[in-house]
Amino acid sequence: MSTPEPMKLVTLPGVFAPISDSWMLADAVRQEVVPGRTALDVCTGSGVVALSAAERGAVTTAVDVSRRALLAVRLNALRSGLRIRTLRGRMFAPVAGERFDVIASNPPYVPSPRPDVPRRGASRAWEAGPDGRLVVDALCDAAPAHLRPGGVLLLVHSSLIGIEATLDRLRQAGLVDVEVRSCVRGPLGPLMRAQQAAGTIPADVDEEDVVVIRACAPLSHPASGFGVPGRRVDRGWR
């Protein structure tokens, strides 16, 4: 079973169109957000996650390095009658000093032959260095400083870049109740297949788990670990 798509979006040329992982994260955000709380969507792309938060009544901010992505968010918000603050920059730089009740991100996480992240072009929406963790690790380290006490971080990525590594990194960063909130197994999508052909993903890998990881800024609760059974889908991811 696939996650239902709650809205139709305008996607401009050069802006990463939402696929399965995007809708999966959007669904998780809708279940976390309550009216009047603040939400931040980092690496917003077309804005599906930010729109989902705003639709639920959150005071929402969307951040991306791409001007076209932010224009797409504004267009989609206008079409939906929603208000979203859009800020251009890398990760948390545009919201320095601010804290939020919910932070969500579908960051670049596809392994690639280049040692860094692209500075321009469509591929900056998905390429994230040889192990696919350049952006994910930075998010894990920086997110706690932007969460209110008890605030929630939701982060989506593939098992190909290491689920346990992310769980451990979030705990080391000081977050608690770190867990895999949801997990869906499916075949590699075209972006992963392309990198497999380039040699950054083992040739014998045919499937991946895509997970939404949830973590909280501490109040008084210890970390709870994880263990959420996966569901299977018949369509690919990235």
C-alpha cells in the first residue's frame, strides 16, 4: 500500500518532484502537527511537506538553496490558500537563532561519485557524497539547536546510507526517544539505479528500506530505541 497523495502540486523545471519518500514524510508531519505550533521544512523542494504542515494549521517556514524551489512553494501555497514563509539558504542558516516545534527534512541522500554536494543543477536535490550522508549528518548535528523543548525532528532517508548511523548520531547530538517511525521496503528507484551503474552502490542490491526517523528534544524521557516493521511497495524510490 502506498501513502495517499493529499494534494496536487505545481513542480517547476529543475525542482525535484515529490515521490514516495516525500509523501511518506508529509504523512508523518500531518500526524505530528497541531494548529498554532511552528514547523520548519528543511530542503523543501516542491514544498509538499511544508504545505502539509500549513494545511494542519502550523505556522510554517520552508528553506531551500534553490530559488525555483521556493518559487514553487509560494505558487503551491497560493493555489492552496495557505501561508508559508520561504527562506533561501543551506539548512538552518536562514533560521539562525530560531526554534521550532516540528522540524522535517527530506534531504539529499543518494550516494554519488563526487566528494561533495553539487552547488548548482538539479542533482543538488539528491546527491550527497560517496556515502550519501553529507547532508544527513549535518542535519543530525544541527537540528537540536533549533528544536523547542519536547520538539520533534522527522527525517527521511534510505537504508542504503545506514539507519543505525543516523539513530546513533541523533542520540549523540542530545535527542531522545529516537526511533524509526515508519519503514517501507521497495525496489531501487531510477536515481539509485543510476548511481549503482556509476559504482557507488553495490551491484547486487535490488531493494531498499525507506524510513522516517523520529527524534525529540529532551524534556525528561529517555531514548526508547526503535523497531518498526516495514511494509512493501511495488514502485521504486529515488
